Amino acid sequence: MNADIAEELRLRDPDAFYARLIELHDGLDADASNRLNASIILMMANRIGDDAALRAILDRAEAIALA
């Protein structure tokens, strides 16, 4: 996988994905929500499986969070 982060939307139904993500968090306390997020992130990272791509994603997310 290329380390470049895709700029174009690749999800077929991003609204459905977002709705499901929000639904998963419904009723969870902060700790359970954080555990859920960690599980999702680690499974997606394993699925991507490219260290350079994952570093690029982390760097981009950090820049967005600090903006």
C-alpha cells in the first residue's frame, strides 16, 4: 500500500458507516467508548498492514487534532 493518504472518498456509503459508528457508542461510558475506539483502530491498522501508511495516517490525525 502506498503511504499517501487517499484524498478522494472511498467509502460507498459514508453516512451509513458514520451512523453505525455513532450507534456503537450509544449508551457507552467514556471508558467503554475509548476501548471501542481502540479496538476499531487496531483492527483497521491490522487490515491496512502498511507501517508507512499507518505512520502517515497518525501524523495527519495529529496535525488535524492540533490545528
